[in-house]
Amino acid sequence: MKPYTAHAWRNRNTAPSEAAHERAISPARHWMLGGVLALGLVGVGGRLAYWQIGQHAQLAAMAGEQQRHALLVPALRGTITDRNGVILALTVTEDAVVADPIIVQGLPATQREALVQQLSAITQVAPEIVRAQLALPTGYHILTDASGVVIHLPPDVAHSLQAQLDAGALPGITLQAQSWREYPSGQLASQVLGFVQADSGQGQYGIEAGANGWLAGRPGRVIASVDVYGQPLANAPSRIIPSLPGADLALTLDANLQAMAEQGLQGAVAQTGATGGTVIIEDPQTGEILALANAPTFDPNAYGNASMADFLNPAISAVYDPGSTMKAITMAAGIDTGVITPETAFDDPGVVTVAGQTIANWNHLAWGNETMTQVLQHSSNVGAAWVALHVGHDRFDHYLTSFGFGSATGVPLAGEVPGLLAPQEPTPALANLDLAENAFGESIGVTPLQLVMAYGALANGGQLMRPQILAAMTRDGQTRAFAPQVVRQVVSPQTAATVTQMLVQSSQHSEALTCLIPNYAVAAKTGTSTPDPKNPALTYASVIGYAPADHPRFVVLVKLDHPHTNIFGGGAAGPLWRALVRQLLAYYHIPPSGGQQ
């Protein structure tokens, strides 16, 4: 007899019924399982057929796209020239040697070494430097020299190498054009031009930034096969979408005058101990900027060695108190409103008190009875304040804004600021103080270019011109010249002519004597401003004027920042102003007017 166990008891009591149940349902279950398996196989087969047959083209395209990449090809940036065609900025393009080390490493050892020797001879780089680069684990590498600088081949060498490549020589090697920006004249007009950032290809500062949309063009694309690192395979086929070159720009600058202005300014800064300065030469009839020089400056070919402060263009971004040069504008407002004439008499006591503040003449002298012309000759602060107070707030502010102060000139250079006008004061007394100080160029901030354009309006019959730095644009063989733009009529032609004659007499009988040119009539005014009375050494010395006075061909501003050997406009800036005007008269072959200065 078998021993009793729980297992036996379970088997004895359950086995018969389970067996009977299995016999009852097994055929149906088998059919069900078989059907499910069959349906699954059909589904998998259908999906495989769908992807492998129905979607084969799409999958192949996706796989191809994963192995191909669109590389941007920078457009050839437009050339910048002066008004006479002298090249100021251009894009230089030369070929670099590109290797596919993966292909090279698959060559027989003797052929690989022969390739190294050939490339060494072509690039003038030591064989071990070339050999190391051809052993890199990548499918794309631009050959460099021992210092890591990309090797650019001279045109004749590149042409010879390309002929060998076309003949099937040098497996794994190809050529690739590379471009960079070059400024042939170095620092000349650097703050007008700006520069192109090497890594981004974007124009920075000056015309390079202000006209970047025109200069940059439209980049093209190369659709190329890439390796596992995402680098293009040098010898793989590619599709090229050509780029659209940028436009060429001709500036209104004259490179000869620009060099003349820069050299003169550097000499004046050194001689006077100034911290910097600005020279602008403008054609008042058209608004064209013929020269725009600043000190300090920088070399756009090596912009990485310059400070960021040197990138800014002080002619449009540095705001300063213009001092007595503003008195010509004050006289224009007084004459145009009918408040004064050149012969209007005024008793100058030497000082005047406005809103509790004492205003004195620059030399602390009382000139007594004097005409408005003599107010300019003496450069009387008290006389200028008297004129402005009689013109009144609203009308004087109208003339300031009409002459362009307090708003950007619109010159297409990056970084221009609008300047500063006195805010609306809470009391009439304080408003009178601002008005009186504005009359002789204090409590107002202007840019050098704003002042030049305002004097240009006095020189050309009262029309404020838009400053023009772009002369023409050429694209696809078509040249578009930029016409002069009149902003507004600021004062009447009669007022402009009257103020011009007052300036001529002022230049003959004032400290501006240092600016006189024998046998030519010039209209000029000096200016000296000290924005911080606590630091009288930090002055701005300037002279601005135009010549010949009877038919002005150019306006010239010379401004020196914080000169030390002589702080006054006539003494510090006058010699350079006179030298530049003499050079300009000779440069343009302008005959003497017969007026002995």
C-alpha cells in the first residue's frame, strides 16, 4: 500500500477532472492560439513589407539625409571704396588644402608617404606636421602650419594643384576657397569703416555694421556627405547652391583728405597733449562727408588688439559742450526772428546774473557798447545770453531742434547718439538759466557731426542737409548713386548770408586770427568749453568754419579733447584748422578771392 501524501491526495482528487477538462477544450485553444500566431505573423510581415517595400524610397532618403549635411557658403562681401575708387575694404579669397584622413589612411603605406611628401612640398610645411594631420580620426581636416594657422595657397600654386586633382592624383585631397576681410590702408578711416568679425562674418561698427545688409549678400549652401563626426567627406559628391555676392559701396570720403585729416589730428593731439580729438570735412552744398578722423583709432586688420572704446566713433557718439561755436547759431536765431541785426547795439557789463547764477565773459572783461558782430568778435558770453533771452524759450528751442540738435542726423553709421538738450525746468528762472547758457554752448550736448551739419546750413543758404557717407552702391553690374537730401530750411538765405558775413568779420578781428588764410575770405568761429567747473583743465578746444566765404566748398571742424599746452580753441585747434583749409584750397584749385585776411 502506497503511503499517504498530500501530493497523492491532490493528484487523486484533481487529476481525473482536469484531464477531462483538457480533453474537452484543447482543440479550441489550439485553434485560437494558432490563429493569434498566424495573425501576428501576417501583421509583422505586413509591417515589414510596408517599411521595406512601400516606404523604401522614404527610408532611403532619410538615411541619405542622415549622411548628408548642408554647409553654409559665405557670400563674397562687397568691396568698400572711397569716392575716387581707392579700395578701403575688400574680401580676399584663397584656396586651403582639405584632406580626408580616413581615405588617406586606407592607402598603401608607400602611397601614403608619397602623398605626405607631395603635400609638404606644396604647402612648405614640414612632413611630420603634414603626416600628423593625415593621421587624425576624421573625414575632414583643413591643413594648417606648425602654429595651427590655416595654409592658404597662392593662386598659381592652387591652380597647379587643382590640375593634379582633376587628373585623379592626390587621393583624399581637395581644395576649398576661404575668405577674410582686409583693410589695405590699415587704420585709415577705421571708425568710419568698422570691421567684420572673423567668426560670425557680421559687420561690427561703422559702415560694416550700418550697411551690413547690403554688403553681406546671401550665403549659398553645399549639400555634402558627412562622416560619423558630422564632417564633410572631402572626395564625396556634393550639390552646390551658389551664394549671392554683396553689393559694392563707394563712400563720399576722399582717401587723400582722410589721410590729411588723420595725420594732422595726430600731430595736433601730440603737440597739445590732448587725450584725443575729431576732424570733419564736409561739403555744405551736398552734405557729403569728405573726411572724418578721430584720435585715438585702431587697425581693423587686427581689431582683437584694440580696446572696445576705440571702436566707437566720437564724431557721432561723443557728446560735448560746443562752447562759443554755438554763438553763430544764436545769432542766426536772433536775426531770423527779427530780434537783432548785425548792428544792434548792446552794453556789455562783463557779467550778468540769471536765476542767481553769475555768467561772465570768458576773459572776465566788460566790452561796453558793442554791436552783435562785435559780440561774435569778442566771443561775449553775456552778449550771446542777451540775444537768446530776447528771442525767448519757445523760439530759441525751435531753432535748436531745427538746426538738428537733440536728434540723430541719420548718417548710416552704427552708434550715433542724438545729443542732449536741456530738460524742461520747473521754474521760469531755471529755464532762463538754461536758455542763457545754451546761447554760448553750455548746458547742451552736441556731437561733432551735428555741429558740422548746422554750420553747413549757414554755409549753403539755410538748408540743413542729411549727412551723406554713401556715394553709390553697385550690385549685379547696376550702380545706384545716392542723391543729396535736404532735411529742412532752417533759416532764410538772407539770414544765412548775414551770419556768414558776421563770421568773416569775426575771424578777422578775434582770437580766430590764428585761422586766417591770406587772400581768402573764411567764416570761422572758435570755441572753448569747460563742462566741469571743478576741473578747468578738462576743456574742449575747437574751431569750425567754412571757405571760401562767398561760395563755400567745405566746412571744417577741428576739435581737441582736453589739451594741456593751450586750452583755448584758437590757440589749440586753430593752427590745424588753418593748415587743413590751406591744403583744401590747394587740393581743389580754388583761386584767391582777393580778400586780404
